[in-house]
Amino acid sequence: MKESEIYKLFELLPVPEPGSVCSCSFTALPLSARNSHKLGKDEGNCPCLLIGTGTAGKTPTRVPLVLENLAVLFDLRCQISSPGVATQTGTFTVLKCVAADAAVRSYFLSLLPGISAAIGQTNERSKVATVIEDLVELFRALGASPKNEIQGLWGEMLIIHESKDPIALTAAWRSQTGDCYDFNKGTERIEVKTNTQKLRRHHFALDQLNPPTGTRLLVALSLSTVFWD
């Protein structure tokens, strides 16, 4: 199933009414004819994958996992309504994208067919757990430092390395909490901008281009420098 198709299916699902039997209510459609996994939508309009796990039995229920963009709820008693099908109840492991960012939600939806295929038809708890762990690591990476932050940090390290007095520059590096400049040594400030694109376009805060009176600001743009007095 293509990403555009699964996104359209999700958009067609209505937001469920609050459950009368279970505290968790979803509208859902079968994700694949090869297994019982369901593409779902919860009361908060979040996209979900519902994996039937039967009754919990003697196996201890795992503690829910909640990340910035993803929540995993184990052995959840759910009420599910589907178009043209009577409302059903059952126990599911629920993978839910809790991100408000449309790009992250679309990314989550695009992963669902692959997740479903990796779990397969058995829905064995050990297999489900393994696939979920891989998914959790993937979404943890989404919350890691963005590439442009690491790129900016690399640029600041390069300035220190190439300077005539790296000790003095290190002492001035991020020396004041909340400072809008990368380097601050009293009357001298340096702001570093990096770019990996051919078009050298950079963004500045207004305060960065209006240094205090009596200070000297240097803006380092890759290998170019511009001065304001």
C-alpha cells in the first residue's frame, strides 16, 4: 500500500465517539487482508496501528512507552467501530503517533504496512515486542538533535580550532546563558553561521544584528567574514 493511499484511508476514518464499554475508543479499517492488524484513529484524531493480542493471560502487561512523537500501549482493552461493521471490543497493543506535526504523522502512517508485515500473522508477543523496540529507536532518533544544530556546533568547533588563540576563544564560547551570540568576550562578539547548500542563505535574530553600543560583532559565514562596528 502506497503512503498516499494509507493517508487517504486515515483521513476517511471519522473520529470515534467515546466508548460506552471501554475507556479507549477507535475507528478502524483492516490494514491488510493477510492479517488482523488495523489502521485506527483515536478520540484525539491520532493515527494508530492496532495489533490484536487476545487476553493478557498470565503474561504481565508491559508499562506503556511514551515518547515525544510515539506512544505504545500494551494489552489495551478497546472498543472499535468500523464502517458497516458492528462495534467490537478486544485487547490490542496500540502504536499511536502523538505528534502534532503533519510530516511526522505522515511518516508514521507510511511505516505501518512495513511494521505490519514485520510482525506477520502470528501476533506473538515476543515478535511484536521486537518490532516495537525497533520502532521506538527510530522515533527516538526523530527527537535527537537536528542536523542543522550539529552542523552549527561543528562550525563553532572549527572557528576555535583555526583561531590564533583557541584557549581565549574557548573561554568566550557560550559563556553566558541565553546569550544570542556563539562567542562573547565583553566588547567582542562572534556569531557563526554554517551552510551545506550552494545558496548561502542564513537567518538572524534581530538582536544578533544589533550588538550593544561599543561592541564589535564578527559574523563568520563558512569561510567568509563580515564586520559590524
